[in-house]
Amino acid sequence: MTDIIKQTGSLQPKELEAIYAISRSVAGGIEVETTLDEILRYLRPVFIFDNIVLYVPNSDGTLEPTYARAIGRGRIREADLAWGEATALSAYRSGKAFRKVDQHEDARNDRTNVRYMLGLPCNSGEAMHGALVFIRFGGPEYRSDQVLLAEFVALHVAQLLQHKQLVSRIASLEARRKLDSLQDDFVATISHELLTPLGFIKGYATTLLREDTQWDSATHREFLTIIDEEADRLRELIDNLMDSSRLQSGTLSMTAQPLRLDILLKEISFRSQTRNANLKINLVIDAPRLQISADPTRLAQVFDNIISNATKYAPGSPLTIHLERVGKQACISIRDYGPGIPKDQLETIFQRFYRVTDQNKSVRGTGLGLFICRQIIQAHQGEITADSVVGSGTTFSIYLPLEDRMKTT
Ligand code: ADP
């Protein structure tokens, strides 16, 4: 490479100017195609050619064209063009500029059927990145000073390809690093979440089994209740994990059926208040008899999750559940009057494993619930959003398309 650079002295001022402009665009360019187009713009006034093709190696050692432009006479002949693959291969394998003239039938009547090929290795000095081929239809032949100029161009193209390779290598290393750290976080979170209920179950079961102590029936019952609740938690956690991985792989089955939202919401409110006697739900049905097509179990799972989050993160707060019609959609909003969620985290709470930082650390959770909710709602062609004012409370809004026959009424 240094040999070529030493020879810049033999270039004409205009050619040197073009080379400097090309160096500048290579230094600032990342996108190969755009930068090559720019290089061609600088090169055209000082170097005649009809076609240019850039070949890069495949994993099996063959060359593949990744960039080709037909300019001038080449344009009208694009369809039957020879793209100089053999010339590229010779330059690539030998590491040297390679000139070749191809005579095609009817060359005597039509001079443009004589093709002057110039193949140049794209060697950045560190690696061979491919080969560049220039084609002239009907000449003129490439003079050696022109070959030198073309070698400079090929050197810059090699640097561009090297740059691109480095950028993509860095990006894939970065992606790998992120994935590794996500997996570490995942294992840490999940192990902790699984071990906590398991610890309770094991601890209380072992205590109850001790033969040296007699427990009165109230204590006995209390310990069994804890074991029962923790086993439920464990089950819920494993269900969530399985749902989440099925959603990711697109294998979570959903069966849609006609569903009256007012009825579903009444049932869910009733069930939640029976489970939690301290929970007050104010159900406001603005639009009765709204019908959608949905999987009732999965939809109930979404509402249960949001209500259960409200009892976890806004304990003691009443809830308002509001059903209304917004255009061709049903809108269900669930509002609590708890601590709220900072604005900058209102989108991220829907990401897998995300939990709001600095929130009550003693509240247990995995950050899977809202991720699952969003996936389920999106599978119903709907949308779920969160709105919040820190200190005043949070509202989750779910939009679902109405059944077709309702959209026109
Ligand atoms: P988990 O409850 O298992 O942590 P979710 O995905 O259900 O996971 O919720 C993500 C996070 O969103 C929670 O960790 C919590 O920080 C926040 N969050 C959810 N609902 C509320 C709410 N009603 N009020 C305040 N923060 C909430």
C-alpha cells in the first residue's frame, strides 16, 4: 500500500484533487453505496469508464458483485453486460492490477463490442476486501498512469470496506454484550423470584413437620395458608415465564369469540373485590353492550394484571374502571391514586423484565406482567398505554377494535 502512496507524485493536479476528495468522503462515509456513488462523482471528470463493479468475497472464496453502475455507453447495454467477473478474480487472487480486452461477436462492425477491462485488488494493507472492475466499451486502452489512479481509488474503496467491517463487528460485539448482560439479569431475577416463594414453602413445611413442637390449630392454619399462597405465586411466576416465552416465539394460542365488555368488566371487578376485601372499585360504564371479538381468558389476564399491580404499587387506593366508546374502538381505562410512575419510564414499563427504579423495593415482581399485557392486547389489534402524574396516580388505557357490525352503528 505504501508503494502506491509514494507514487502520488506522478499524478496530475486534477487527479490529485480527485483523490483528496475521495479520501475525504471515505473518511467520513459509513454507508458503502452512498460513499461509492460520491467517489464516482469525483472520479468521472478525470477517469473515463462505462461500467464499474465492486466484487466482495463470499465465504466459499468466490466473488459476488455488491455494487455496480453503468454510466455512459454502458447504460443502454445493461441487460447484456459482461460484468468482468473473471477480471475481478484475477486481480483479487494475484493482488495486482489486471488488464484484459474482451472481443465479442460483431466487434468489427460495432467497436463497443470490444470491452477493455481493468481489475484492481481492494487491499487495505491489512486484508484483501474484494476487487474493483472498470469497463470501457470500445476503448481507449488504460494507460499506466490511469491504472495508477484506479489503484488509488481501489485502495480507498478497500479502506471503506474495512471501515464498514469494523463498524459491523463493533455493533455485533455490542449486541452480544447486551444480550449476555440481559441473560445474566434474567437468570439473577428469575432465580431470586423462584427461590423466594420456594424458601417460604420449604421453611414453613419443615417447621410444621418438626416432631419436637406442637402447633395450635390457628398457627397450623396460618402456616398452611402461607404455603398455599406462596405455591400460587410460584405457579403464577412459572405461568408468566411460559407465556412470555410463548409470546416471543409466537406460539401462545388465542381463541377469539364475541365478548361483551361491560359483562366481562363487571365479573372481573366482582372477582377482584372478593379476593381483596379492602379493594374499592368504581366501575363506570359509559357505553353498555360494547361488543368485541377477543379471547376472554387472555383479556381477563390483562385486566387482572393491571388491577393486581394497582394493589401492589398503590396499596389502599381505590380504583376507577371506565368503559367508553372512542370512534370504532372500545376504551377501558383503569385509574389508581397511588404514587404514579415517572414520565420517562411510562414506555419502558412495557418492556420485558423492566421494573421502575427507586420504587418500593419490597414489592415483589419480575417485570413480566405489563410486557405480557401489551403483547396480548396487540394480538387483539389493540393498544395499551400508561399515563401518570407522580404523586397523583396512574391510568392504564386499553383500546380494542369493536366487532365489525358495531363499527357502523
Ligand atoms: P412486576 O409487577 O412484576 O414488577 P409489571 O410488568 O407488571 O411487573 O410492571 C412493571 C413495573 O411497572 C412495576 O415493577 C412497577 O414498577 C410499575 N408499575 C406497574 N403498575 C403500576 C402502578 N399502578 N403504579 C405504579 N407503578 C406501577
